[in-house]
Amino acid sequence: MQVKAESADRRLRLRLSGELDHHAARQLMKSIANELEYALPLEVVLDFSGVTFMDSSGIAVALHTLQQVKQLGGKMRIVNPSAQVKKVFFATGIQRMIEMEDADEK
């Protein structure tokens, strides 16, 4: 699992790629926490376009990131989830807590 960060004007886009399972989740959360600490964003976009597989560990990653972003006073959204990733997210109803978009329009 890899994460590429792009930051400008207190906006942080985190482009995730690879397989997001319990083996990758812990390191990914550390990487995201480091990026949040560095950028101190008010808006975070988790871009799942490069995620080829995700299990329920992805939910923990999203919720952990949301908690950190809220502590910074910011907001977060998820963009470009594949059908498989969206199915995992929707099974838990996470879309009621985190804005989710199929196509990155913003």
C-alpha cells in the first residue's frame, strides 16, 4: 500500500494505491498521520482510485483519518472508490459520516 500526498492551501489529497488489508492498514495510518501533522490541512481528500482491493481494514483507516482531521478542525471526503471498495464502505454506512464521490469533481 502506497500513499502519495499533494498539499496546497491547507488542502491535502492523499492518493492511495495497492491493496488495503489488515497487513497494510497500520502502516498506512502512520503514513497518513505523518502527512496530516506536516500539512495541518482543513480539507482532506482520500483518493481511492489506485486501491485494487480493500477489506474492512479500510473502514478503520477512513474513520481514524476522519477523527484526526476533525481534531484539526477540518473536513474530509472520499473520492474515486472502485465498485469493490464502495461495497465495503456502504456495508457499514460510512457514507453517512464521510462524503463520498464516484468522480473527483472538486
